Amino acid sequence: MTNKELIKKLKDNAELAWAAYGYFHLANKNYKPEEYSKDWYRLKYFREDIKKDETAIPTPADILDITYKYYLDDNGKPKNGLLDDKLFDGEFSPNQAKRFFERYDLLLHQPNTDSGFSATLF
């Protein structure tokens, strides 16, 4: 294996590990969060303030996209929330998130359980 191939494999594995922490349960159209929970506020903000569509559902690429990492104030700057200022907490650039889901399919996502277990299968 050449150095270039090894670096590509390491990069791919790092992206997979990085992406596994996404809030992908929010991209499930059947997910109904409890009213006034963090997830309820996240979806409400995404639908009303970002997409301007009450029925919009974030895509897996939206979840990883750094554009939607934080809640934004009226000036487009990240809000300083006392408790939680992160919207989807993605770290990928918009193009990186798009390319990631061109290469991989999200097969299964198990959000955090009461014991703290979570899993994502690509």
C-alpha cells in the first residue's frame, strides 16, 4: 500500500468516525420529539427560521453541515445560549457533507439511550 492510499484510508475512516456523532434521528420524518425538548426546538428553528417551511425535514447532509452548527441571531452570528447554543453541531463543510453522502448511505442510527449508548451504521 502506498503512502497516498494509506492517507486516503485514514481520511475516510476519520470522516466515518466523525460523522457517526451526527443527530441523524432529526432527519427521520417519523421522529416526533417531546414538545419543548431540545430536539423539538431544533426542528422548530430549522423549519421556521432556516427553511421557512413547517414541513421541512433536515437531510443527513444538513445534520453534518457546519452551516447549521449553531443557532444564529438576527445578524447571522452564532447565539450565545446559556444552556444549548448548538443546533445540529455539524463540523463538515457544505461540500464535504454532500460528498460524504454521495459515497456513503446512512443505514441505521440509534440515538442515545438512557444508558448513553448510540450507534450509526453507514
